[in-house]
Amino acid sequence: MKKGLKITVKKSIGILPMMGLLLLTACGSLGNGTDETRISLNKDGSIHSYITESFDKEYYLQEELQQMILSEAASYNRNTGESRITVEKVEVTEQIATVEMTYTTSEDYSAFNDGIFFVGSPAGAAEAGYDLNVVLSSVENPNETIGESDILAMGDVTLLITDVPERVEFFGKAVYADDHAILSENQKALLSAEDRGISYILFK
């Protein structure tokens, strides 16, 4: 059931497809950039998730949706022994469900959502077991490429490694990325894309 869900909060709202929760588009957009399903990276290491989904049957109750999400987040926090996930908003308005959550670290986001999601230093990624044997191209000059040793030698950058299909907004600007990554025009976000594979982005 959870494997077929195409939004990031798989554990918290994995049951909703049975209730008829439908993905709006591949980008999760409502036609307004501010309402797009997205993930924001914060400088303090926390991750903010904003999700909008169609919720268009009269018998679906906001209270049921809220209770399911709160229950899953509470279960995760109990298992970790700390308050690692905060549910900030669960709302159904005009047949649109909006869910906002904050995760203490990218590790919490990854664990809760059963996906690949690392944000940190290249050295930290290597220590965590991520494969850095990749080729990244310069955003400014695609003909300039770097490999594992170059990546590990960089101390003033943040590395994002992810396979989630949603838009991911950085707290900096991308400087290097792999071929799977489709960046926004201002290089401050990884654009949403289904089946992108694992993307590597260095930003600062």
C-alpha cells in the first residue's frame, strides 16, 4: 500500500489511497508555485515538507486525516525517544488537503518516508555509507566535471543526495549536479520529476 503512494509522507498518509486521495499531477502542483508540493532545506539542518493533494469526496474527514498523521509522527518520536518530527498543519479546504511537517534532520526525513535523503557535508555522506563514486558537472560550465576525490576535498559546500520525486529547495545555490538533477532557473531548487533516480547536488 505505501509503496504505491507518490507523495513523500508515505508512513503518515500511506492509508489515504484507500480513501481516494489522488495525486494532482506529477509535480504535485495546484497551478500556483506557492502551492506546489515541496521540501525545503534549512540551514539548521531541519527539513520542512509542504504537501498538497486532492481530497475531493464529501465523506472524507479532516479529523481522520489529522489523526492518522499525528499518530504516525507520534509513533516515530516514541521509537526515537525524542521529538524528531513536528506536524505543523493538517487541513482540508475546498477539496484540497494540505500537510506541513518539520523533521529535525534529513536522517529523520529519510527514515520516516522510506526514501534516500541526505543533506550534509561530502565527508559526512561518505561516513554514512553513501557512494560518492559519481561524476558531477558544473552548473555554470557543464564541460567542467568533478569526481569522488574532488567532492571529498570540498569543505565549503553542502551535498544533497536524494531519490524523492518532489521539488527540493536549497538554502544556497547549486554549483555541481549529476545528470539526473533538473535544476530551477535560479539554481536554488531541484525540480520535481518522477523516477529521477538518485540525484547528487552540491550547493553553497
